[in-house]
Amino acid sequence: MKDHEIKGLELKIRTFLEDQKISHHPEFIHQILHSGFSLARDKAGRGDIKLINSALKELRYAFKVFRPYKDIHKVTIFGSARTSKSSPDYKQAVKFSRSMVKKGFMVITGAASGIMEAGNVGAGRDKSFGVNIRLPFEQSANPVVEGDPKLINFNYFFTRKLIFVKETNAVVLFPGGFGTHDEGFELLTLLQTGKSELIPIVMLEQEEGTYWKAWQHFVKQHMLKTGMISPEDFSLYKITDSVAEAVKEIQQFYKVYHSMRYVGDKLVIRMNKKLSKRKLDEINREFHDLLVTGNFVETKVLSEEVGDEHLQDKPRLVFHFVRSHIGRLRQLIDTINKA
């Protein structure tokens, strides 16, 4: 596209948005429309345009469904669709989700049978989301979420995965097959590489179970020993066979820590309360390896935190973070939560 054509298109889109009185983040709507027109000018294939259109429609609808519940913490449950109702893992999933609802959480599952159904059973219909994938077999929605407005059906795994990560505040993995491991490893990858905000990940199973212990043995023998991961990466998740311990792990994560974001080259951790001078000194002493330069500094809201005005009263811990040390960052959050 030539320069004068680009300028002409930009003007037409801007005029259209003004005529339609689009005032909600018009700069991004402008870019979406521009990308759509560019696809046509690029003579993109029908299949490519159809894929982008379908993905955008799926995401828009999912955002709409979750928006009324944006201020409620949610936990996502993964596990096998083939787990029977008589299985101890199924019963453990029911118990866990019921406990999380009592703590004020809602529950997100893949909406199918097995562990996903157990998660919805424990949470109940009102506190459940179903994020279903259309498959030729094995993936019809379970009776708890079938027909509920909070059930979303996806054509694409990648849009479904995005919603799982975007909308949840914690993830619990029960024993499962390829799909469960796919979700678990992808989430660990997103966290380890800093592409997703840190959240608690718990691997939970029946009492005295060995599934996740055997998984971790493989990870230690074939990933840690060969240097493919670092020892601190084990801080990114917790393995347990206790529902009480799993619930505690998730609750503790948000005891003082609230959320984080980057402002320029600084990482800003928002907290539910101020740190004591003693705790701040401890952090500067014990986590100096996380600093590119300077120190950990406690501040009020930064002027650059556009869009986070609703969090302006929360104290901040600000520092120039070595972005490759995500496991250690999780250890820092655990230390903050002991304040």
C-alpha cells in the first residue's frame, strides 16, 4: 500500500469512528479496522480471513461473558474428561471447587465430563464458567453448565487457551492426558518466560496419589539435571494431595500481593498493604539478584500507570527487574505475602 493510500484509509477510518461516536478506546478500534482493510488489500486468502474473523468473534463474545464478573477471583481446573465419577480424583475435584467457592472464588473448567464436570459440580451452576471446545467426540458440555449463559463454545484451541489464562487468578491441574499436560506446560512456559502475570499453579490429586510426583521425577531427571530449567523454576508450582493445602496456597498468594505491571523498564508490584521497614530491608538484602540497578522502593501509584486508577490507593513495590529470573520473582512474592 502506497503512502497516500495509507493516509487516505486512515482518514476514512477516523471519520467513520467520529460519525459513529465511538469514544471507547477509539485508537484500538481504529487499528482493528485498519487491519481488516489491509487484509483485503493484501488479497489474503478466504481461509485466512475467515480464521481471523472467527477468532475475533469468539474473543469478543468471551470478553462480554466474563466482564460482569471481572472483580471476582476465579480458579481454573484442568484434568481428564475420562475420569469416572467413582474416582478419588473426581471426588477430590468436587471437594476442592466447593472449598474455593466458600472462599469467594468462581470456577472455570473446560465444561466437559470427568474432572471438568467435578469442578462444576462442586462450584454449582451459579459459580461456574464453562469454556468448551467443539470436537467431533468427547466434548459435549456437562449437565451443570449446559445451557448456562456462562458457557462459551470455541472452535479454536488458541482462543480458548487465551481466555483460560486471561480470566483466571489461579490454576489447579488434576491428573489427565495430553490436553491436561498441554495446558499445564503452556502455562508454565508463559510464566517462566514472563509472557503472563504470575498466578498460583497447584497440581492436586487424590490422597496418597503418585501421578504428579512421578511427573516431577521426570522433570527433575530430564530437565533440571540437564540444565534445561533452573532450580527456582520449581517455585512456579506446588504439588499436593491435600485440598486444604491447595486452597491455602491460592489464598496465601493474594494475602498481600495484588497484581503487577511494567512501567517502562520498572516492574511495579501492587500490594494490599504497606510493607514494614524491616520487611523492605529484608527484601533488599535477600533479593538483590533480581535488580538490574538500584533498590526495591515502596511508592504510591505512579503517574504512568494509565488505566489503573481503580488501584491508586494500593502501595507499590517498584524495581528494575532482571526479567529472566521469574522463579525468583515468585519467591519474592511469597516473601511479601509473609509480611
